[in-house]
Amino acid sequence: MAQPVDVGAEDFPREVLECSDMPVLVDFWSETCGHCMALNPHYDQAAGAMEGRVRFVKVSFQQAKELFTEHGVRATPTLVLFRDGVEVARKVGAMPADDLIAWLEEQLQQ
């Protein structure tokens, strides 16, 4: 089963922006955020359900603050969907795996 990949500032361009084989969902999160911790098991579950269709990545505020600024992330958790290196959708806040998968399915139809 696919698991989200932790990505730092150095790897972000290669792992997210230059990824062209499938869309990439980035979870901008913080270790001190209760909603982020609540989202984690649902994010992992969605990663398994969407394996082969969406790549799941996690970016920690404590490890890559500059990416939060660069991508205009002001709250955690913020989920940003990239396609061919371009942001195509954004969702702020935690949600159950079923809702996350439904949101992704909707985005993939566009």
C-alpha cells in the first residue's frame, strides 16, 4: 500500500513540481497542529486508496517553513493538489478519508 512521502525544501521541486506522471497532493502540516494529527491516518488511508492515480506528499512546517511562504500556506493542514507542477486545487482543514477521496475524484475529473 502506498504511503505519503515526507519532502523537504531540497526535494520539493523534484518530488512535486517536476512530477509529470501523475498529480501530486501535498499536505502542508505542522507537528504542533491537532487538526494535522487528526488528518494523518485519513491521509494515509486515502494514499492507499488512490495508489497509482495520485502521489501523496507531506511537507512539515518545522522542516520547510520557506515552502509555506512560497506557496501561500497560512493555516494547517492545507492540502494542495499539483498537476504538472501547477497548483490546481486547495483545501484547508482536516477531513475523513472518504471526503478526501471524493474531493480528489472530483478534482481528477476536471
